Amino acid sequence: MADLAGASSPSTIRDVAAHAGVSPATVSNYFHHPERMSAATRERIRSAVETLDFAPNDAARSLRRGRNPVVGYISFELASARTPAILNAISDSLAAVDMQLLSAVDGGDPARERAYLELFERQRIAGVIISPVTDVEPELARLRRRGMASVLCAHRARSAEQASVSVDHVAGGRVAAEHLLSTGRQRLAFVTDTLELPQLADRFEGATRAVRAWPGATVEVVRAPERSVAGGEAAARQLLRRPASDVPDGLLGANDLVALGLCSGLRADVRVPDDVAVMGYDDIEFARLAAVPLSTIRTPQEQLGATAATLLLGEIAATASGGHGQPRPQVELQPQLVVRHSTDGAEPA
């Protein structure tokens, strides 16, 4: 027979009360209104909590109060240099109203994305901010009907009933390509690991629109193994195996990390920007500090996160008041061209 001597059930509030010699109601007051009891009583309960390793049931307590102070955030990658800026802005905005943030990374896996949504639903959190991998709007609509608010972040909602804050990535891709074309580049390439993410598909669509309006210009997709510096270096090696006449003269990285990798990988064989111009996307801090300062598209990451948090607080209030079926805010932020040396532009002072 197995030895069960070490097994035990989690301690309950009644266990703490019995150990401290007080009522369960007094233990509850210890967590909610400690100022209502004497220092001696607080110390007895504190000692009992520590001895029994008691953890209060926050989910149940929140349900009794009618408000869970926890919000979830689901992003598709943590390695992205822009994710921390968004996450910090969300966290700071929520902390200002005494709410807490739980973050999850789905790694671009639709199954993990759904699993996190289900987990947050079971935890009865107040709401969720999500940068989606797939079309989650039907699932978010179901969750709203069950009392969980939501905001799409970095992706514009299709339904008028779904709140969202996004960046106009079609405009960003178009502006990036137009800048390269204006410097005399004709053979462009968009370097990415996938076009399945809506943000990346939008950037390529914008670049394609710019090229269509420019006589003689072309654009292709060059695959990188991942959206990182190493991925950009690998894509550069792939391009350098081509005949010189087939190497694009203007490259648009899916993000700044890819573009920095392209600059690094090309540097030994071709000159940036004399032979090949390179554009990034996001304007991370390292973009301006690179050996060849990187031209890029600046996206307002802090504003994106702060807006997502503000929208979610409004959605939580609307959901609590039963405001279903009404048009919800859909905010779209504009990207900005930043010209540096990697595309022939003069370096900023």
C-alpha cells in the first residue's frame, strides 16, 4: 500500500480559525478589514496562516464581492522587442486603478490561444486583452455573454460589437515601400517567417499597393526561419547565394530584429545602403544604435498598451451593466516613418 503519510488536503479558513482560536468570520476580516481587530488577534491569525500554509481563495472571494481585480493578457510572442513596452503600459494603467495583470504567451499556436482563454474563463477574471493568432471574435463574444470583457490589441476587430485598438499596418507597409522606391530601389523584398499573422499580412499588403503604383517596381516574399536577428542573418545568407542581378535592392524586414539581422548578414558582401537598402518596423531602441542606424516604421507601443487598458476598463463596466449588442470603440493608431542611414537617409543629429 502506498505511503500517504505526507499527503494532505489544502487548509481551509475553518482550519485557520480553529488553530487561532477565533471564528471563521474573524479570519475573513483579517484578510479584508484587519484594522477592525486587535494587534494580538492579527498576530494569532498571521501565525496560523503561516503554520498551515493557508492560501485564501481569491476567485471565490472575488465572486462574492462581484468584482475580480484580475485582467488577462495573451500575446503571440514574448521574444518580440515590442511586447514588453505594450505589457508594461497595460500593467501600469491597470495598477493605477488597483487591478492586476496575468500575462500568457501562446507562441503563435491557436490551440494554446484557446487554452488560455478557457483558463481565464475558469478563473472568472474581469476581462482579457489579446493579440490574436486566429479569429477569436466568436469566442470573445461568447465570453462577453458570460460576463468577461475583452479587447483586441494590435488587431482591428471585424465585428462592431468587439472593442479593439490597432495600428494601421497597411499604411505602415505602404509608407515603408514608398520610401524605398523614392530612393531609387526597384526590386523589393519583404522578409518574414510567415504571412499568417494579420499584422504581417497587412504590412505586405501595404508594400504591394505601393509597388503596384510604381512603374517597373516589383516585390517578393523572402522567408526567414524566425522573426529575430538570427532569422534576418539566415535570410541574408539565402539572398547572397543568388546571382547578383537577382538580389533585391530594397529589403523590408518584418520587424526591426529581422532588419538588423539582414544588415549584419549582408555587410560582408554588399554595402548597406549603397547596394541594398534595408527598412525595419517598430523602431525599437537598438534600431538607432546599430552599426548602420536603421530606417524603420515607428509604431506607438506604449500608446497601444495604454489604450488597450483604458478600453478594457470601459468594456468591464459595459459588460457589468449588460451592454451587449452595442457598437464598441475601435481605435486605430497611425505609424510613422523614421529615416536613418540604412536607406540612404541622413542620420539624425
